Amino acid sequence: MSMKTKSKKLAVYSLIIMGIGYIATAPFDDSIWIRLLQGGFEAGLVGGLADWFAVTALFRHPLGLPIPHTALLPNNRKRVTNGLVTVLKNDWLSKESIQDKIKDISFTDKLLPTITDLITKGSLRVGIIKGIKKLVSNIELEKMVPFIKSQIILTLSTVEVKKIIEAISSKLVNENFDEKVLDHVLKKADNWLRQEETKSKLGSVSMNVINRIEADGMLKFALRSIESLLSEEKLGNIVQNLLLSGVRSLQHKGQPNREALVQYIRKEMEAMNENEQLIEGIDKWKNQLISEWDLDSTIMESLQKIQQNILLQLDDEEFIDAYLIPMCLHFLGMVQSNSKTIDAWLQTQITILIEKNHAKIGDLVQENLDKLDNETMIDMIENNIGKDLQWIRVNGAICGFIIGIILTGIHGLIQLM
């Protein structure tokens, strides 16, 4: 049996007791004690009935009779709910009171220990890992492709080729790439010149050049003499040695011709960023590459590989213990070290949110109250404060009984005087 039912029955019993007492003492008035009890029961009955009427009149018409100024709550529902909402908004849950409470809350101190426990404890950690895996698995990669593609195209389109070439030129010069290029070319040339096949080709080419020279007089005679004295093999050997000698001389640092070549290569590298033809060509090639590049499939494949790698890593306990957990704890440590700043930021954001939406608290209460019909609202109020209301009736009967005895006693004393 609920407390409301018990108190309601007690209120009824008090009225019944007062009524029975009054009826039982009515025929007997020859004794002062009987008259005192009769006066008490009479006053108690009147007090109990009066309080019953008052309590009932708050919620409904007593005995169903449309007595004026009864059923106060249903008849004044709008005023009561508006008053309740006003008190709630302006007094109990005012903006200032909420904001003052928010300022005293240290969010990081309350949240960080809980989050740390969730991360470090075994069973909870398994749940967190499963949650992360589910989150990663459910990522719709195809929806990310257009955004990533647009960002890549935007980034590549805005790249200034001239600045890249300038950076490359500066890097090449700083790393003495001019000498490295020359040494590489000379080494390749030396290797090529030492081959027998190269000697034969040089002899054949040189002989063809001599045969094609048109000359008269002594020069013609000299050329024919050379032809008769030298074979292609001998001529190739001579040319080969001459070229090898030239290459070897250029390989020695400090040699004037070498230094001249190095300076020439360096100037060309330094002037790369001023070569409009080169810049225009590279820029054209870049735009062509962007237009022809099948970015969608490339991005999708890359995202799928990243997703698979993340899922594989999340299955690796060593990775979790060695990287993921320390990374999370390091992040929480950073949050802890900046707790005052973070708390201040959170408090500011919540304060702004309260400032903008405080009126909605009253609107929400008003909306919920408007959804209730009169009977439901009355029932809710009686269920919550019914016990106290019933005790008003009990107290009315008891207080009336005591007051009745006192008044009857006073009346009796006056008659005796």
C-alpha cells in the first residue's frame, strides 16, 4: 500500500472518528466531561470537513457541485503553469545561477580520470578497440573520394612551378650538383670511349668525314695521303686516345677547361627559374597530368589500404600497447597540463550556449505541461504531494478536536461564574 493511500485512509478515519464521537456523545450532556468531548468531536468534525473541502477544492469541485472558487487548479491552469515556468526560468534555473555553477565545475578533473581508466583497464580497453574498429570499418570511403580529389586538384593547381624550380635550383647549387653532373657525364664518356666497339665507330665516322671533304691542290693531296696511310682502325684509335685524353684532363679539379664547364653548368642551374620556356613547359605538363590522372580509383585504393592497415594494427596487441595506448595517454597528459585553459574554454562555450538557449528551458517545461490533460496533471500533483495534503485534513480534525475541547471548557467556566 502506498504512502498516499495510507494517509488518505487515515484522513477518512479521522473524520469517521470525529463523526461517531459527536453522535455518540450527543444524547449525554449531564457531565462536564461528556460536554467537553462532545465539543471536541464537534469542532474536530467541522475542522476536518472544512480542510477536506479546502484540499478538494484545489483540484476539483467538492461532491461534483460547481461551487464558486473551487477546482482552482483546472480553472486557473494557464496562470499556474505560467507562474511555474516563470519561477523555474527566473529563480530556480536562472541564467546567472546556472552560469555560476558552471564556473565552479572542473570538467577535466572529472573526466580525465574516468577516460584514463577506460583506456588502461583491460576489459574496457577491449570495448574501446572494438568501437574504434567498428567506426573505422563503417567509414564510407567513396564519400570521402570527391572531397580528397578536389583538395588534391586545388593544391596541385595552385602550385607555383617557378618557386619549385627556384627551390630545386638552389638545392642543386648548394650541394655542388654542377660538379657531380660533370663528373658523372665524364665517367660515362670515359667508359664508353674505352670500348672496342666505340673505337671502331669512331674510326668509321672519322674516315667518312675525311672522304666527304672537298678540297683542291695540296690539301687534296694531303687528305689522300692520310687515307692511304691510315686505316679505320688506326684512325679510330687516334681519335679514341685524343678524346680519352680530353676527358681525363677534365676530370682533374682545378683544370681551367673543367672549371669553365662547371661555371657554365652552375649558371644554367641558377638561371632555371628565369627560363620562361622551361617554366611554361613544366606548367603545361602539370596541368595535363592533373586532367589525365585517374584520381578517383587511385584515392579509393589508397583509402582502402589505409583502412585495412588501421584494422590490422588494431588487432596487434603490441601496436596497441606500444603506440595506441601511450599516444592516448600522452594526449590526455597534454589535456591535463592545459586543464585551466580547456576548462575556461568549455565554461565559456557552455555559458554562451546557456545564454542563447536559456528561454528554451521554460519553453520545454511549458510544452510538456501543455501536453497533460487536467486529470493527468491533478493525478501527478496528488501523487507527489498527496500525503501532505491528506495530513492537512487529519491535522484539521485533530486541531479542531483540541480547540473544541478548549472552547467548550471556556464556555462551561463562563456559565459557572
